[in-house]
Amino acid sequence: MRILISGASGLLGLNLGLHCLSDHTMIGLVHSHLIKESPFPIHVVDLGEEKTARAVIDQFKPDVLFNCAALADLDACEKDPIRAQRLNAELPGWLAEECDCRSVQLVHISTDAVFDGCKEGKYREEDKTNPLSIYAQTKLQGEKNVLQVNSSALVARVNFYGFSISGKRSLAEVFLNNLREGKSMFGFTDVLFSPLYVIDLVEILLKMVEKQFSGLYHVTSPESQSKYAFGTGIAQRFGLDANLITPIKVADANFLTAPRSQNLVLDPGRVQAALRVNLPGQRQGLDHFYQDFQDGFAQRIYGLQ
Ligand SMILES: NC(=O)c1ccc[n+]([C@@H]2O[C@H](COP(=O)([O-])OP(=O)(O)OC[C@H]3O[C@@H](n4cnc5c(N)ncnc54)[C@H](OP(=O)(O)O)[C@@H]3O)[C@@H](O)[C@H]2O)c1
């Protein structure tokens, strides 16, 4: 397949590009971060410009577009809601229209943050949304804009971790890099989530594309844990000092701006039933993350900056 990735310098986009390289023709779009010696072609575009964004399908003629471009930093969205609206809400709609006209399969990436976290237990696709932050509001609007105009688009609500070019984009590498340097950290005991290791997520999304899934899916691990437990799990797996992580409640954190849901746990039952597979549990994902680190994958990614 000829696969176009918007947001190819981001955590998901870059891992997607590198992982699919051997089997597919990959083309990446970036904005402010060039990828040094990228193993697949990279083009710089500002997708916040409607005309530019709408032109990329004709320009690159993909079979599939993965829209991984976003303003994905919650606090940055609170500071610049107009940019958040353009990238997270309007851009997905523009791309969805262009893909629909040209029969290009669109995979649009959304978030677990569309819920308010008040439910006991896992959120299903049909549960009522109630986004708490500008990020979550604009991402939810983006989903709606896609699904309204493109009935064959796939919208995946996700949460993932992995290695990024900045070394800071995912909670896992922040824990890992700080712990390796002997630095102390906080871990929230009352925020629950169900992340996948990004390469596992990529493999599942590819299977969904091969089977031409459309509509809304929760694509997360079937198992959840607190962010504190996630951090201590990383410490233990990598043989680092888990005592460097101090357990705290999210209400006691004075370093966050955007309101955050405390239950981010999604139910991937729909995609599991449709694919007839169990998505990786927390231990399985962490083992894969650990093995990739041992195999030098993190250094490979950091070297692309
Ligand atoms: N990380 C998570 O756990 C998580 C959780 C839930 C949902 N998501 C969703 O997953 C998707 C990917 O997230 P991520 O963590 O990989 O994000 P990320 O690392 O912050 O990457 C965002 C990407 O968007 C690009 N971008 C930003 N502004 C742009 C513009 N004006 N024109 C073109 N490209 C632009 C960035 O390009 P430059 O860097 O080159 O500027 C970057 O490649 C997003 O939709 C996010 O909402 C992520």
C-alpha cells in the first residue's frame, strides 16, 4: 500500500512510518520537526492551512491516509484554542472530505480523553461523551467532522506510549529517562488508563485497514492501571529504582493547566470481537517496549532528531 502519514514527526506517526517501511511505500508530512536522514520521504507542510491540507491527497496520491497530526499537548490547547480548533477539529474534516471524493481510506486518530471519567468501569464506543478540556472538545469535534462526511473512514480512540524523537512525548519514556538518571518523579494513583505500546497499536491499526474497518473503535489495551503503577512497572522491568516515584493524587498536582479525566479506561471489546484477537495486556506491552529498547530502537529514534 501507498501510505501517507500526517504528523510523521510525532510519537505515533514516526513509529508508524518506521514499522511499515519494509512492507509498504511510506510518505510522511511534518511541520516544525524535520526528521534527520529519514528512511522514508518527508515533506514539510502546514496542515493548519485549509488549501494546503486539502491538496495533499492529490499531491501524494495515497491508498491510505493516517491522520496523526494534531495539537496533542493538553496545556498547549488551553493556551491556543484557535490552533487547537483548526488542527484537531477542522483539519480532520477537510481531510475526510478529500479522502471521500478520491476513494482514499482515512484512518483518523482520536483520544480516550473525550469522556469525563465519571463512569465506573470501561468506556464503550456508545457511551456519552463529555470532554473536559479544549484538547478533548476539539478532538471530539474532529471525530464528528470525519464521520459526518466520510462513511468509510476509520476513527480510532487510542492511548499509547513508546519512543519519540524528543524523548519526552510519552509518559513511558519520561519515566524511563528520569529513572535512568536517578531523578525522582510523581505518579498519579487516581488516574486510570489502558495504553498500548505504540508498535502494538500500529499493528492493530494495519489489520483494521486491511479488513477495511470503518466507523468508531476504541483501540486500547483490555487491561488498565494507574499512572503510578505504570511508572513502577517500568522501573521494575528495566531494573530501576521504583522508590524514586512518589505516589500522589491528581488534585495535589500544581503543574497541570488543563482539566483531565481520571478514568481514561476504554473497552476495546468491539475491535477485539471484529478481529477475533485479544489486544495486548499491560505486561505484554511493557515487555515489547523493553525488548525494543534492548534492541536499540530508542537510540534509532533519538538519532533521527
Ligand atoms: N500520545 C498519546 O498517548 C495519545 C493519546 C490519545 C490520543 N492521541 C492522539 O494520537 C495522535 C498522535 O499523537 P502523538 O502523541 O503522536 O502527537 P505528537 O507527538 O504531538 O505529534 C503531533 C504531530 O502533529 C504535527 N503537526 C502539528 N501541527 C501541525 C501543522 N500545523 N501542520 C502539519 N503537522 C502538524 C506535528 O508536526 P511537527 O512536530 O513537525 O510540528 C507532529 O508530527 C493525535 O491525534 C493525538 O490526539 C495521542
